[in-house]
Amino acid sequence: LSLMAVVPGSPIQVGRPGGMVVDPRWDPATFHTFLYMVDERSKSVMVLDSRSGKVLGRFAGFGSPRDVTISTNFGRNATTLWVTDFAAQQAVGVDLNAITVSFTGQPGAGSPCDAIKDQQNSRVFVKTGRGPTGIAADSYVNSRVMVCNTLDDSVTVFEPTTGTVRNTA
């Protein structure tokens, strides 16, 4: 417990928090990355600075987001944030490659974190069962994302690189 410290400016007010995930990409110079947290009240996913907890931006446009996970494909340099959208009965893929974690730049230049863009036109939508809530990406094989559908007691498994549903059982 002696290594624990309160994050300055905490607690962070987030509305109605849902799922949360840590971006696997990080800046080794500053030990910094992003946290993604569902805010059910604003129907968005917040992008938080891992060092301070500061809200840097939001991914919006969801009917009722519930949970998040991240799939990575290092061979294709693809990192995707997957969000379950309960009302729309789908998983939504948000391309994270536009978000950088490199903070090297000119002195006095604004941090790239201050201008996080929500690239809604490059999202991927995968139809799931009814009432998708929990979601998990296979971090070992990088070839599956699994969604729990609470309203029809099923699980949908899909291929994250193509958005193709493999199975719903």
C-alpha cells in the first residue's frame, strides 16, 4: 500500500460509467497511454489520459454503449476499440490508429492528445444477438471477439479484421 497514491484531480466525474479498457500501446518515454471508459449517461466512450485521468475526448454516436475491449493485429498495425451497443444490437469497431501515443515534438507544441478526433466514417459495425453487453477480444490468437447477448442468452463470435460473424450460439 505504500506505493499507492491518489491521482491528482480525482475522483473523475464520468456520468454513469460502464466498461473500461487500457490501450496496449504506450509511450515508453513518459509511461503514458489512454484509458477508454463507457459513459452510459452521455452515450459515449471517454478517452482518458492514463497519467492524470483527464478526459481528452469522446467517441460519440452510440445508442446505449455498455462495454469495451481492444483487438490488436500487429502484422497489419491495426488496433481497434470494440464497443457493445445494447440498443442497436451490434458491436462497433473504432479505429484507434489515428490516436498516437508519441509525445515527442517541438517545444511548446500542443499535445496530440488535445485533438483526439472521432473518425465516425471509418467505423465497423457487426450485427450481434439481442442485448449485447459484455465483450472480450482474444489477445493471444488475435482472431476472435466474443460478445455476450443478454436478451437471447447467446454469445456471438466474430473475426475482428473482417467483421465476419463466425458463430452465434
